[in-house]
Amino acid sequence: MKLNQKQIRIVYNCLLCLCFMPFISPAIALGMGIVLSFLGFKQEAFSKYTSFSLQASIVLMGFGMNLTQVISTSKSGFIDTAISVCVVMTSGLLLGKLLKVDSKISLLIASGTAICGGSAIAAIAPVAGAKNSQISFSLIVIFVLNAIALLIFPAIGHYFNMSQETFGYWAAIAIHDTSSVVGAGATYGAKALEIATTVKLIRALWIIPLSIVVALFQKDKSMGKLKFPWFIGLFIISILIRYFCPSLDETFSHFKWLGSRGMVVALFLIGSNLSLTEAKQAGFKSFALGILLWLLIGIGSFLLLTSNV
């Protein structure tokens, strides 16, 4: 029996509310969203809130982080992220030429893989002068690989008996989008989540120098187009507030809970907006480029991290 729009909306809203239940993991939420999308249960009205819910959740989760530990993690994670960004960007541009992928699509896919998925693509695209079609193709490639990573990374980590600390570093370096990094970390454990989120946001800061470099190579060198993701600054502020106001720890724990459930909701929204048609339109070569870069950073970082254990 085919449901009408009102019935579809009721089903969608019920599952959306279900995401706030503790037994719904990030992976399950993403899976529910993808199933709804493929069944045609799309609600475009909610799609515009996906990015905000993701970013607001990250800010709220900052209230549950320890500043001292964040600084310690940042020191050890900076070099790893710097190396991975340089290697992936260089490899992406070279492989793009080899596969004869559109140069701007290659730049966007490499940026999304090297730094922070959709956020990096959104920041680099206006600087590079990318067209909407080039942006959408790049986002589709990155998103599909993100969805796969969220589902398989925790299983791989458990299979190889990775510690939560090692898995957190690996997820932060090898998974593109912040949502999937946080989702994989949350699935693996609390410690993995904390490290993955911190290192991932360090990696996201590379948007700034990369945007400047890309702008310098464009004919239009206007720096007015540069975009910096606001949630990174607010995430840092939330960590500082928790550190300087320890008497409010109970309140901050509620913020952390809201952020963690908000992340689950964001993953549900992301999955529910996946389009199989658009994924096919992205083209084999674009996906091949994204997969090769993903394997490069995923396998390379895994070998480096596990060899040091």
C-alpha cells in the first residue's frame, strides 16, 4: 500500500524522534535515514537543518571535553594531520590528472578527503570558482564514502583489537566528514569519541591555509570569499567555558548529552537525503578518485598508527 505525503511525514517524524532514544546508535540512525531515502520517504523541509544540527551538536559536545586532555591530544595530533593533508592534496591532484577528472572536481574531492569532507568542499568551492554541478558531484562522492566509513570502521577497529585512543586518531585522520568521524568514534567508545572529535577539528583548521593557497592560484585573488566554519570557534569556546566554570559541570553534562543525541539526529537527516540518482551522475572516474584517496589515507594511517602500538 502506497502512503500519502501526510503518512510519510508521520513515519519520518516518528523515526526522527526515535533518534533521541539511547538505544539508537549513530550507525543505526544513518541506516534508517538511507532506507527511508531509497524508499522515497524524503522530507526536503528538514534537509536545510542537517548542517546546522551537525555543527550545533559539535559545539554542545565541547562542554563535555577536558581542556588539559584536548591540549595534549592537539600536540600529538598536529603533525599527523599536517602530513596527511599534504599527502592527500598532492596525491589527489596528480591522480585527478591521471584519471582525467575535471580539475575543480579533483581539487574539491582532494580537499574533502584531506580535511573535513563537506565543510572543506563548501569552503574551497567559492574560492576555486567551482560550479554547482562540480560541487554536488564532489559532495556525493565524499558522502557515499563517509556513509561506508561510518559503518565499517568500528568493525575493522574491533577486528584488529585497536585501543580507543588509536581508533580515535585513525578515525579522525582517515574519515572525511566530521559527522562520520564523530559517529564512528561514538560507536567505538567514549574515549575514542573524545580523541576523534578533537583531532578532527584540528584537521578542520587546515581549511584556512588551504583556502589561501587556492585563492592565490586563482585569477580572481579576492579574499572576501574565504569562509571559516563558525562551529570550530564555538567548539573551542565551549571547552574553555567548561574549564573556567567547573561549578556548572552538571549543566554541562546535559549539554553534552544533547550534543550526542543531536549528532544522531544529524546522521539520520544526512542518510535520508542521499540520492541514488545523483550518486550515479557523479561518474565512475570521480568515485574512482575518491576511493583511491580514501584507501591511501585509510590504509596508510592505519599502518602508521598500529605500527607504533
